[in-house]
Amino acid sequence: MQDSDKPVDRETLYNEIWTEPVTVVARRYGLSDVGLAKICRNLSIPRPQRGHWAKLKAGKAVMRPPLPNLKQSPSALGSLVRLPTEKIALRDKTKVAASHAREEALTALPTQDASIQHPLVVAASKRLHQSKGWPETALLRSAPKEVLNISVTKDTLDRALALADTLLKILGNQGFEFAVDREKGVTWMKFLDTGSKLSFLIVEQVKRSPHQITAAEERARKRYWDRNAWDTSISYPSIPQFDYFATGNLTIQVGGWPSRSWNDTPRTRLENRMPEIVGGILTLTHEMHAKEQEQRRREEAHRIAVDRYEFLTQRRTDEKERFEKLEATATDWERATKLRAYANATEANATTCGEITSEQAEWLAWVRAKADWLDPLIQVSDPILDAPEPKRPGYW
């Protein structure tokens, strides 16, 4: 089936659904079988029942219901476009690679030496364990422009550092390297095989509740309202709308778009989900690599299109200038021909009337010289018209 950049119509989708399984058709449009089935329901497109393709393969007769009329406009088809063949192949290749990576990660992970911490974890521990330098109102400790991007409370800090140490070591064995971007305040993890970069963060979950006004805040508010109307020394107290408190639950966030995150659950902590997390990160890395390849393909296609546009535009401009020059030279030749014809007619008329005077001969020579100057086929210059423009003299 040929690729197309136009939205598919309802009848075409109906025929495809009854020609091939939903999983095959969905792959053609970059959808899951569930997503395509939902579109078919919205468009009242009947789908084959369970066992349809097995019966067809066995040679049994199957009934194909007709496509019913649709009362409303089929807006669900507005963005349903077939993917290019190369993009489908790239998606399939990415899924296979991600599946293999996940299977490898879900196997037994190598034992890490807990006595030797990762250098980035050592630096983060030293910075985040400092007792001073944190705002009094800060609930979480974080210094992403200096050390590993960890944002947790003091009570959860040691656990977050241990989790980061384990994860960085495992991912290091899988071909990742980590670096702190001090300018942007982001910790990057780079997969050396593909060069793909993903952001990395461990953060403690924070919840909020409506703030309960304290007795001190109530007294401060009362002082403000009881003050003299002209007294500007007392300002209205700043009372928060919510109270925030840490939960002790950690979240690992990787990537921006696409991205993945893993949270502590009531039953399982992140330390016990390490194979799942590593496998998910490897899968995300392959998805990111596929996205980067697609982006590069789009950029290259755009560059080629821009170059083609500029080439055609420049060629059109050059051709237009060339043609205008041709018209100008043809016009000059025509003008020169007219001058010569006029000079010949004038000379013939003067000869008929009598002898040509010296003044007439001089004028005829001047006309023919100007005709030669206009004629693009004769290379001659005019001593007056081709001379530089005279400059107006100044006062001094």
C-alpha cells in the first residue's frame, strides 16, 4: 500500500479493517489496536469478530456487514494519516531494540560494591548534608547547579543518595555516563552507544493541606487591623494559603519528552524495583534515539526542500533578469534600426531635392553614430553619453 500524507477516508479504513487484522492496520497509522478500535467505534465502522481470521484461513465462509451511513461529520479521521514506510520500519526496529534491552535489564543485575560510592554521589552527599546555607522556609534540599539533581528532605537524604548510587553504578555498566550541567541546573545521563541525553532527577513527593492559622498569626493580623489608620510601620502579615509536608516517598524522573517516572508505592519501594527501572530507562533511551533520528530525518528533508525552493526561486529570478536583458537589447537594436532607416530616408529625400549640404552630412553622421551606439551588435562607446557624470563645483 502506498504512503500518503492525506487523511484516510472512512470507506478506505473500513476496507482495510476487513482486509487485514486490526494490529496490522493500526501499525500502518502509528496506533495501537485499542486506539484504532476506538476510532472505528466512533465512526460506526463494523469490525471482524473474534475468530474471524481463523475461520477465513480455514476456508470457512464469513459474513462482512455493510458500512452503515454516518449521520455526523467524521471528524475522528482528521488526523489519521498513513505513516511513511521508512518510519514504520524505524518504529518496528525501535520496539525490537527496546524489548531486547528490557529483557537484558530484567535479568539478574550485577552486584555493586557499596563501600565505594559514585563520585557524583560523594559530591552530592557533601553538599546536601551541609547544615547551613538552606533557606528557613525550604522544605527540600537541592542544589542542581552544583551537584547531582536530588531534591529531598534531610530525613530522606541518605536513602536518596544510596538509591542514586546504586542506579548510577548499574547504568554505568549499561553504557551510561552522568554529568551536572551547572548552567542549566540539570543532571544529564548520556547513553554512549547512541549519544542520546536524558535528564535525571530524584525528588521526594510533597503534599499540601489548607493552612491552619496559628495564634501568633491571628495576633499579628489583629495588630494590623487595630493599628492607627495613619500608621504605616505595621504591614499585613504574610499568611500562607497551604501547608506543605514531605511524605518520605521518592520519585525517579528520567527524560523530558518522552519521559518516564517511577514512584514508591505502599507495597514496593524503589530499591526493590531496580530491574524494572533500569529496563524502563533503556527502553526510554531507545525511544529517545528513534525520536532524534526522526527529527534529523525531518530536518534533512526540510533542508533539502529549502535548498530546492531557493534553487528554483534563484533560477526563476535569473531567468527573469536574463529575459528582461534580452528585451532591452532587442529594443535597443530596434531603436538603432529605426534611426538608421530614418537617416537613410532623410538622406534620400535630401538627394532628391538637390545636393546634400555639409550640415546635413554632419547631422546624418551624428544620427548613424548614435544608432551604432544603441545597437547591441556593435561595440562602440559614445564620448559624451558614456562619459562620467559631471560634478557640480563647490564654493571653495
